[in-house]
Amino acid sequence: MKNYPNVQTQHPMFRKFRPSLMLLAASFFVSCTAIDVFNENNEIPIARPYQSFVIINKEIGMRGFSAQFLDELVQSQIQETLESNGMTYDPIKPDVVIRYHSNEDLRQRETVTNNNPYPFWGYRVYNPWIYNPFETNRVTTSNYELLQVIVDFIDPVQDKFLMTLTGVTEVSSPKTKQKKVEKTLDAVLKTFLEQKNQR
């Protein structure tokens, strides 16, 4: 087998409470972390039908994730998704070779919160410039993982990249990592299939 290339007029009462509503909306969108997909390594265009594929990780036993169960999950999801979209698995003479790996980068984030024991409608509401000795800022640190799911799509005849798609998201808890991997990979495969079907 070839050596393949190496390797997103309002009412006054509404105006009064609008800051609270904006904070609520902001916290909602932060909790629903987005998934970005980046397209790189377009060495050749998708100029012919790609009807069969092989997952090189599966064939040579190359793990792309630190946890084996995630690795097996990704292999199954790639195969099931592509087969459900009309492609066939062919380890002998595939039209496209698929290789995947991940970056699982542990990071920390600092959040500054205002530690004021008085409700926002009391105490200082009559004089916003008055000094409040009870008001302090508290810095808290939280751990998260910046997760990248990277999938190479390679033309084995020309030995060149059709594309490398990288799905990026954040994982705030080990309990949610599997779902984040599945959703990120789904976004990557959807992008590949859309571009393949546009040729």
C-alpha cells in the first residue's frame, strides 16, 4: 500500500431588565459550545466520483484517540455514516483513503466574579458612586479540554490530499466527551459529503 501524505420605542421596564436578559442569553450560548470545522490541505479538487473508501487506522491498527473506546467509536461512526450515504468499504482498491487523529489539549480558564452580598436592586441603587467595602472580585479557575478531531481524505491514485477537515470544540467534563466527539465528527463528515456531492 502507498505511503500516504503525512500529517471552526422599548418599554421602560424592558430597558431596566435588558442587561439581565442579555447575561442570561450569553450564559446559554456559552453552555452550548459551538463546533467549528476548518478545511485545509486541498491539494487536488474532488473531480471524480469517490464511491468507495478505507479507514487506514482500522487496517493497520493505528489509534487516533487516547482512549480505545473513543477510537473504536470513531471508526464505527465514519464507516456507518459513509455507508449510509451510498459509499462502500473497500480495503483492496478504495477511491479514497481516510485517516484520522485527534488533539486533546487540557487547558485552564480563569473567571472573575463580583462577590457582592447585596442584591443589584438594593444598597447602592440610591447612590451608585458610594464605596461598598463588601464588594470584591473573586477569581475561579476551571479546567476544560480543547478537542480537535482531524480527518484526512486522500486520493490513493494521485497520492494527494483531497482535504483535511478539523473539527474543533470544547469539552468541559469527561462525562460529555463522547457526545462532543460524536457531534464534532458528524460535522466533519457532513462537510466532506456536501463537498463530494457538489462535484
